[in-house]
Amino acid sequence: MSAIRPLAMVVLELLHEAPMHPYEIQQKIRHRQLGRLTKVTVGSLYHAVEKLEKDGLIEVVETSREGRRPERTTYRLTATGLDVFQEEVLGSLSDLTVEYPRFAMALQHLHTQRREKAVAELRRRVHVLKKKLALVDAAITDLELQGVEPMFWLDYTYGRAMRQAELDWVERLIDRLVNDELTWPEAVVRRIDELEEDRP
């Protein structure tokens, strides 16, 4: 079986707690802000539930109706679903799969750009990182005020730590570039000049 999609993992996580119907799953996703790692819509949620059932990872417990409300189908994890979920979570904790982030790729090619342009873009990145950190801090405060257990949002604290580390690193890089601790090799600067002169 291929890797489980992020939204399907959220559904499995919630059904790990207790059997639920999709509307209840949707409410818990909203309350705990579980959509932060994947886009969640009503349609995508129902699609994820259908696929999980088709794959034998969840099953119907009951279908019920209360008054004039629509019929609700309650699902629970199957034994296979539990095994797959646990394998995915535990395996991902130790898996150091190589990823190819655009920022690292840009850093690899930084020397092909004019220093002043590179520094200007890095300063823009610092600004965006600070804004994102402020948003994460606000979200964490909101979760704390709602009394959501910290174990439910460890990814937020991890993400915050990674952004803070990146911010510190980028600010240090800018300082090194501005203060000539890091300089462009002369041959590279000559080549940049040549390419710009040859441009029609």
C-alpha cells in the first residue's frame, strides 16, 4: 500500500480515539486546527473517508438519523487500519527521506546572482518568516486558551522551532554577505558581468 495521504492520516488519527461520523471528524479538525498540514474541505474529507473504507482501513459501525438531521454513518478503525496507521506514524518519525526544498536549491545557486539582489530577497524572506512566526504564536495561544492538549499540536511547536532556526540562520547569512565574510569568487562575478553584457 502506498503512503497514506495527510488528510487520511488525520481521519485515522481521530478514529484512533473513538468511532465517529464525518461531521464529528470535521468538527474536531476545526477545533484542533488539524487542517494545518493539509487542505480540508467537506468534499475532500468525505472522499478521504470513502477511500479509507474502500481500502479496508475503516469500516461502518452504524448508520443513524436524529430527527430531521441527515443520516449519519459512524466509522471505526479496522485492525488493518490500526496497523497501517501505526506503521506510518512510527516509520515517519525515524525516516530521513531526502526532500528537495526550493530554498535549499536557491542557496545552492546563490553565487550566480548579484549580491545586492540576493541580499534583498533574503531580507524579504526574513520579513515573511517573522510574519509566519507571529501567526504560529497566535495559533498556539489560541489552542492553549481552548484547552487543547499540547500533544495534539506538537507539529506546531516543531514547525515554530524550524522557522525560528531558519530565521536565525538567514539573518546570520545576510550579515556575512553584507560584511564581506562571504564573498563571490572573482571568476563568478566576471561571468555574471559577461552574461549581462551579452544579453540582447
